[in-house]
Amino acid sequence: MNCKKLGNTGLNISSLGFGTMRLPYNNDEDFTSAIALIKHALKNGINFFDIGTFYCNHRCETIFGQAILDNKHEIILSGKNSSHLSINENWTVQLKNSLFRFGCEALDIYFIHYLDFDIWAKHFIMDNVIDEVNRAKNEGLIKYLGFSSHDTPEKIRKLLDTGVFDAVILTYNLMNRTYEDTVHYAFEKGMGVIIMNPLAGGILTDRFLDLHGLKDYFGDDITGIALNYVLSNPNVHCALSGMRTLNEIDNNSNTAENHRFSTEEIGLINDFIDRERNCKLVYCTGCGYCLPCPQGIDIPGVIKIWNTYNIVQGDDHFIRDYQILDVSADCCIMCETCEEKCPNGVGITEIMEKTRALLK
């Protein structure tokens, strides 16, 4: 497995990492399967595993600890702390619980899970939880500190600028390049850059876009293309994949060992995705001429969510935004009153029907 030095740390990280959130965990048979998956990944040279305290219904750390009993020296020992997401959790206690379940005395790197800048400012700085973080580092419980985030690019940069962190985990894939500049910014600051959702959460299928053109051009399946796309970014050290079978581990490991796309090929992929995506988008200027809707639907708002959903391909945040609408597309009665008033000739009722079916 190809490895890179993780930013300015002394850690050499495999180009392919293992995201463990989707490991099987319901019964003893699942535990055995999950352990077998981790051990198979180790044999393939994967040395970084993304472990969250609450993954697999809070069982992931126990599974991982059993899987690495004889292999601790072969991997980067890493964990995640999510205590700031619950008022009943303590940062230091959660760290020590993780160490116990892993069966180790210290971690090479420890990540603060799902960190927003506002949480950092309030919880860690104003409430002095940063003192616990510094104490853990001083006591040698953790060597390096990182964070994962879904905050805005601007606020993530503010986190990167604190000078506290050594690595970051961000979303980046051929469907969603929101953090592309942030990835570059982190890399230039000497930070380790680890990518989550390189396969867009497993939804890289023809359900959304016609991807046959890419598969025909590169002679590979879309999973291989998507993973290679992320690893071809010179600012990326490691891409995480949530693999559920031995075959997936073998295939993704093989992709991680193969050649990288050239700058020209990356441009071709970007152009292709943008072109196909634009075919899905609705030309709505938000003028509001379609309003008021007899059913009370915020038509421009629904269309904006539809467009955003197609831009980032199913991001949970935008599904949530749709579900919390006071009046959603589900209430559309296909009266077409809005279409009579739309200056851009948008087939609004069709969009309402598609949105209702896709985002319910």
C-alpha cells in the first residue's frame, strides 16, 4: 500500500483508510465478520482506521480493539472524541474509555468529531475544555490532534488557523468539491488531510447522473474512478472508504495502488460531472412570481433545495432542510397555477413530484 507522511506529523499513513461506521455489529456473527474485515484490511497494508465512539451503536471501539490485539505496532492508533455533542459526556473520560477498549496506553492521533467553529469557541475555549486537551497531550495520552468538520469553508479555515491541529478530515469527492480549496489550504499549512465520503456516501450510481460516459472513457467502474479522483489530488494524504466485504477491500486497495489521473483527466471528469449535473438543475431565478401557492408551498425554496441536492448528490443536510419545511412538495395538488405565472417556463409541478419522490 502506498503511504505518505501525514502533513508535518511523523506518521506515515496509507493512501486508503478504512471508515468503520458501517461495520456489521448486531450479533456475535457480525462481530466476527467485522473483525475479519479489519484484519483483512491490515493484510492489504491499510494502517489508518476512522473510529468513532458511537459508531456501530457504540460497539465499534470494542470491535476494533479485538481486531488489533496483535497488530498495534502496524497501524496508526487513532480515535475520535464526540463528548461536545452531549451534555452528559466528559472529554477526558471518553478518551480514557477509548484507550481501554483499544487496549493501549496512548494514541498516535486523536480527532475531535464533527467540530464547528462556534462549538470550538464556546465549548473548548470559553468553557476551558481545551485545558483537558492540552493535559492529555502533556501526559502523553495523545501525540497529535485533529478534527473532522462539516462547517462552512470559511469557518473551517478559522479552525485551521488556530494552530492547534495537526490534521483534518473533510468531505471531498467528484460530486462534491465544496471543500476543494480548503483541502489545499490545509495542505499548504502543513496539516494532514484525510478525506471522508470519497465515494459520496456510496450513492455514486446512475440513479442521479448518467455516468456511462465516464466508465466507457476510463474503462473502470465508477467506484474506482471516484476513489482514484480523490487520491489524484496532490493535497490529499488518505481517503477513507467504508468497506463491507473482503472484495471491496481488495478492489479499493488495488485502486489505491494504481496510477493517478493526470490534470487533464481530472479536468475532463469535472467537465463531465458539471455538464451532467446541469441537466438536472432547474433554472429558477427566485423571482417569486409563482407565489403565492394555493397550498402554501415555498416553491422557490423547494427548487433551491432540489438544485442543491443535485449539486452535492444527496447530502444529509439538504434532505433535512427539505423535511423541516413548513409546507413541502408533498402538498402539491398539481393545479399548475404556478406554471402559468412563471416567466422562465419552469415545469414546477414536475419538479414538485420529483422532489417529493426523491427527498421524502
